[in-house]
Amino acid sequence: MTDLDERDAAVGTPAPEAVSAVIARLSKEFGDRLSTGRAIREQHANTVTWLPNEAPDAVVFVESAEEVQAVVRACAAHGVPVIAFGTGSSLEGQINAPRGGISIDLSRMNRVLAVHAEDLDVVVEPGVTRKQLNEHVRDLGLFFPIDPGADASLGGMASTRASGTNAVRYGTMKDNVIALTAVLANGEIITTARRAKKSSAGYDLTRLFVGAEGTLGIITSLTLRLSGLPEAISGGVCPFPTIRAACDAVIMTIQSGLPVARIELLDEVQVKACNAYSKLDLPEQPMLFLEFHGTQAGVAEQAERFAEIADEFGGGPFTWTARPEERSKLWQARHDAYWACLPMKPGAKALATDVCVPLSRLADCVDETKRDIEEMGMVAPIVGHVGDGNFHTVTLVHMDDPQDVAKAKIFIERMVHRSLAMGGTATGEHGVGQGKKKYLEAEHGRETLDAMRAIKAALDPQNIMNPGKILP
Amino acid sequence: MTDLDERDAAVGTPAPEAVSAVIARLSKEFGDRLSTGRAIREQHANTVTWLPNEAPDAVVFVESAEEVQAVVRACAAHGVPVIAFGTGSSLEGQINAPRGGISIDLSRMNRVLAVHAEDLDVVVEPGVTRKQLNEHVRDLGLFFPIDPGADASLGGMASTRASGTNAVRYGTMKDNVIALTAVLANGEIITTARRAKKSSAGYDLTRLFVGAEGTLGIITSLTLRLSGLPEAISGGVCPFPTIRAACDAVIMTIQSGLPVARIELLDEVQVKACNAYSKLDLPEQPMLFLEFHGTQAGVAEQAERFAEIADEFGGGPFTWTARPEERSKLWQARHDAYWACLPMKPGAKALATDVCVPLSRLADCVDETKRDIEEMGMVAPIVGHVGDGNFHTVTLVHMDDPQDVAKAKIFIERMVHRSLAMGGTATGEHGVGQGKKKYLEAEHGRETLDAMRAIKAALDPQNIMNPGKILP
């Protein structure tokens, strides 16, 4: 396994003259909103994995769908790649430019275009971030539930099919994008669906673009589903003697139809890190963090039922609270889990990776992964959106130690194959990018990848839309 | 507007020798499981709309994915169309064979292949019907919530992106198909996803095939999400002074996050028909039928809250019951709405059509549609899955009276354009088939249809998979 596994060979890299021609054309149109400065270009390529930074040839800061269209048309005319950029928080090299090309920075397309409170939907430009959207709609008693941790752009979240802690109750981006507009490789703008809550009118292009990581087109607006802010929220933590006991409690919780809004697992290593970082004094055991949304009576009932379930599997005590400040402190600790890990191996970089398995295999998968961590002598706390069977390892790696890097790569590779062997997927929510391309055939089979390739070729025959991503 | 609007010209009809060659080849393989008898062929073409019955050249009763593959390969070799058939309950001509070809009857592929109770999923062959599935999993305390009324096959329900009364709470087929296998036009079998609850690993082919009406491939198995049978169910009916008042109550109910399992509107015409047919004595006013799922305390709380909302909009009294037999009687009446209509215009055929608009426009759309019905002197009761903004008219038509037929066509056309003008869709759940092809460009625009055509051509370059459907 070499770095080349994750990167693309230079096949398809456009000729320097083609790139120059595009940059000259766009410079005229965009003036100082086009940048070829090295710092800006590198900032627009991926930096949060071990994948090397592969900078685009230029970055254009667009302000409208028509401008996106202009960039795509210029690039299409010369066969130059186009890479969409939101906030740069993707984790698998989605924004790298292995063949160069133009990075389209969408962060200035950050207007909320329409709020339809009666319909519980909102129309936004792709550069709007989830926190910005939530501030915008809070006074209407509404919120956008998808929370991947980072304050990512909604266009980026759609493109990677993001989810996070609330997905067990509210679904993923797949379930919360009603429609979108996108600029295709041929420069045309399409709208995938109407604002109606459901439709049977033709192919589901919405879902095709959600998770396509910019390889089929550039999203220029999104119609998103909002939810009503719950009347009451309660949350709490519950320790368990073992990972398996915690997972069994999760299965029972989901199976009994308890509508948990969040149910997160932290292994004892992560709990210890959170205690130190967030100044908590949680027992250093496998721990579930929970949150319930509903009416006052409803959340109390849910908490009681969960406590009974936890008890049945030897867990507890389940301590919960409806007080916002206490709840926030707990969830802040959960959200800071990534940062909390860093001091555990000073000087190391934290590489987050995720897999997702059927719930019935979750305990097996986490247990085997923990055994691997121990046997390989690694530091890699585990956190998981366990209601969905999804978990992360945060692998701490000294990036300047080739042996440490090699070990981490082997560990992640084993984790992915373990997930696949259990009927799971190579990634529950981070996406494929460059980092997980090599697992796609093992996951889907050659015939399915060929179908994906046929669709890609049909919509982007020149392969200019974020080339070198998803498809191996 | 002529019938040709809905039908395809014979362009693409294979040569008789090609059809004969395929039938000869398949006869050898399938023996008496291949039929060319007229009655069987006509029974496998559409009969529940005004679309003319366009029979296939032969019907093959398959029993495995490999047999589907064999039929598709034979047809592909000779450029002969392949049409998937489940139970024949589709409403827009989805199973017609305008260019002849081979109808693949999947009803014998009716095995439940695996039940994973801990994961709340099940793997079925496409010919399993929803009632059969529900009988299979009931003892495990589980159910499959999608209920389009007819006891349709699950393959057909996936292919038309079916939904129905429970969709407001449990989603549509789009939300409840986890993965599927399908035979493509090239004869290869693909599996679209793993059994994990979520994934970001590549293009969402699952959602691309859900709603594709067999035009991209033939579904040979489905992994479906199950739900836990609710601990308690309560249901009831609530009259309103006007359609608008009922719709306003629906908006408030949805907006306040009340997790209604069903919320159905019947207009006063439909209530009258149901009273007569099902021997009820409901007040003949616009009426909401509701159902709540949850704990004992939860359903009582939901019912109380709904009663308050109804009261706020001048509705009520809301009479509800948790007694199964009373609830069943009400819902049976709702499910019999179609049959209840028939005596209102003796000798007429009932043509069900559906549109779906943003919730905020529902009252406008229903009101204007009712005005149209009145002004045109038609009999067309209205029922709706109003929590989703989706409603149906059941237009009663004397099929042997060309004027009556012409009038109904104009009425439906106006209803579709009304929905589109309000941000709605031409069909919320019945699909496009042949009947609604002509509206697809008005709904999506030329550029979007071109993208759909490109995908279709990429996966089915000979256009043999259910040709003449969806794409105009």
C-alpha cells in the first residue's frame, strides 16, 4: 500500500496551456476574485488527513449560480477540472485537486433565499453553514437537525451525505434535502425537484447529487427540510460495564421504538480524554450520551424507559437533566472529543475515520477494533453514533514517523474490511473522496461500480467535475 | 390532446422476427412458464386507467434473479422490450407494453429471504406483497409501514416510489428501501448498498432505482426497513367547517411536531359516499381521519393536543378511540373510499389521480380543484394524505361517453398544472408511467429531463427496459 493507492495518477491532467487559457478568461471576468496565490490555493486543498495537499491551479470566489456556470463553461471548453469548496472540513480529500484545475469557493454564496415556515422548509445557497442557518430560523421555532460537528457548509454537507449525532432521529442529508439546483458539466443548470414533500415524478436526481461529492455537478442552491424546535429536551449519560452491554442497550432502545434524538457511545479511552479536556468526572467506563426531544411529559417518559433498558443490561446509573446549561456542558464535551484526544499522544495528528455496520454487529465490530488498537499499540479512542451502527476511531499519528503512519494505515484498512465483512460500509458519513476509493469495489462489486461509472460518464463525459474522487 | 399524448408512437418497436426469436429461446428455457395467450397477455397490461390496454408479446413467470437475468439477456440480444410486472395495481400505465416485448411476472418470486429483527430490516424478493410481509413479521412485533391501499408487490411499490396513509410519519418507499439488487439492461446484477443504516460510499443507486418504474433495470430483491409495532394506537375523526380550516389544522399539527401516524382529509362528497357504502353516520362535512402511534400515555397526549388544535380552527368534536375494532371500522371506510365512490355515478369507472403541493398551498389547491369539479359538473370526491400535501381526486367517468372522457382529461390536466403552479408535483405517489409523461417537462424543465435521459441512455442504451414510460 503506497500513497498512490489514495491518489490518482496524473492521467487526465490538462495541458498547462489549457489551464492558462481558463485562468486568463476567468481573470477578466472575476478580477481579484480569482486567486493564483500559493497560500490560498493550498488552503483550498485538503489538509485534515494524511493525504498530501494537492492544490488547484486557481481559486475563484463566486457569488451566484450564473458565476458558477461561467466557471464551469470556461473549464469545460478547455477540459480543465472544477472542484467545489465550501468550508474545507471534509475528511477524505474531497477538495484536493490531484489534476489541478479551478477550485470554486462557494463561501460567498451564503444567502438564505427563502424560509417557508408553514412548509417547514428553507431555500439556501450552498455556502450557508449549518450554524448560520440555525441562527436564521431559531426565532421561528425551527431548526435544521443535521449536525456533523464541524460548522460545515450545507452544500458540502449535501455533497458528502453528512449526518452526525442527530441522524438516529432526524435522518441524514439524504433525508433532509428536498430539492437542489446544480450546474452540470455541460454548463446547464438543473433543478432536481419541486418543493412538495414527496413526489413520484421521475428519477430521484436529488438523492443522486446528495453524496456525489461534486463529481456530477456543482450544487448552487438547496431546499432543506426544517424541524420544529422540541418543546422539551433532556439529556444524560449512562455508564456500562462493557461495550457489548452498551450496544445491547442501544439495540433494545431502537427496537422498542424509543425516539431518541441522540445516542452516542464513547469508549473508556475517550471518556478519560473528555474528563481531562472538559473537566468532567465521568466514570471511566464505556458510556452512552443520550438526548431526548419531545413534550415535557414525553422526554421524562423516554428517560425513564431508557433507564429501565440500561438497567436490564447492567448499565447505570443513568443521570439525566433537562437543564440546558448542564446538557450543553455534556454535549460540548462530546463535540470536543476530537480535541480532547490530542493531548493523549503529544505532537500527533488526529485522523478521524468512520465505518457503519448493521446494529446487530456493532458490538462485534467495536470490540474487534479495540482489540486491534491494543495489539497494535495505538492510541485511538472510539466515539460512535451508535443508534445508526456508525462509529469513528480518532487515530493519533505522528505524521513524521513513517512507521507510525504505516501502522495507522494498516489499522484503518483492517477496520474497513472488518466493517465490510459484517455487512457494513466503508464510510457511514465521511464520504469516499480520495481516501476510501480503494475500498469501493470490495463494498459494491465491479458491476455496481460500472453502473456508477456509466452515470458519471453520461453526465460528465470529459471527467472535469472533481476528478479522481469516489470512483477508483 | 389525443390519446397519442399518453402513448408512445411505435418508434423502437422491434421487428416481429426479433420477438419470435426471443420467444423461441425463452420457450425452451421456461416451458409452460412462458405464455403467449391473449388473456394472460392482456391481464399483464394496464387496465385501471383510460389508457388503452397494450399487451406484451409474451409473459414469463420467473422464479429467481438468474431467470430474470436470462430473460433480460435474451431480450437485449434482440432489442426486445422487457416490462416488470408485480400485481398490476399501478395507476398510470406503468405495465403497458406500447412496443410489445416480454412481461416479466415476478409474483412467484415471493420469498422472504431474511429477517434481521435486531437491525429492523428484512430482505425480500420483489413479488412479496406488503400484506404478506406484514403477516410474516407481526409475531416479532414488527411491521412494514408503507401502505398504498392496494396489496401491491414490494418491487412494484419501490419502482413507483409508493407511499400512502402512513407516509407522514414513516416516509415513503424512498425512505424505507435500504438496498436493492437489480438486473440491468446489460444483463448484469448489481447490489446498490450494504445493510448498514446509512452510508456515504458512492452514488445513491438505491434511490435512483426507487421510482424508476423498471426503466433502469428489474429489481430482484429488496432490503427494507421495518418499524416496531407501536405499543398503543389511537384513532379518530374530526369534522371541520371548511377545507381550509381542516388544512390549517393540519399545518399547525405538523408544525408543532405532533408525530401523527396518519392524517387524512376526506371532502364532504367523499364522506357522504363513505357513509353510504360503509354504513357510517359521520357529519357530511370536510373531515380529518387521524391515527396516533406511541405509548399509552403518548397517544392520549397526542389526541388531546390535536383536539386543541382542531378547536382553534373551528373543527370538532374530535372523537377518538383506542379500541381496535372501532378504529378498524373507520380505517376500513377510508380504505374503501375508492369503492364507495362508484355508486355515485352508476356505470362509471373511477379514475384516481394524485398531485402533491407544499402544505401552505394545500387549501388553495383543494379549493380550486373543488371549484373546477363543480363548474365542470363532475363527480370527483377528494381524499388526501394531507400531512404530506398530497391529495387524490377519484374522477367518475363513463368511459363509453367521449365527452365525459374528454372533460375528465381536461380536469386532470388543469389539476396537474394547478399543482405545478403552486410549487407542487404532477404526482406525489402514483408515478409517471404513460399517463403523466406529458407533464414532466413542465415540472422539471428541459435541462433536468435531458440529465434523466442521459442516465437512462447510459444504463439502457438500447432502450429495452420498460420503454415509453416516464421520459417524454
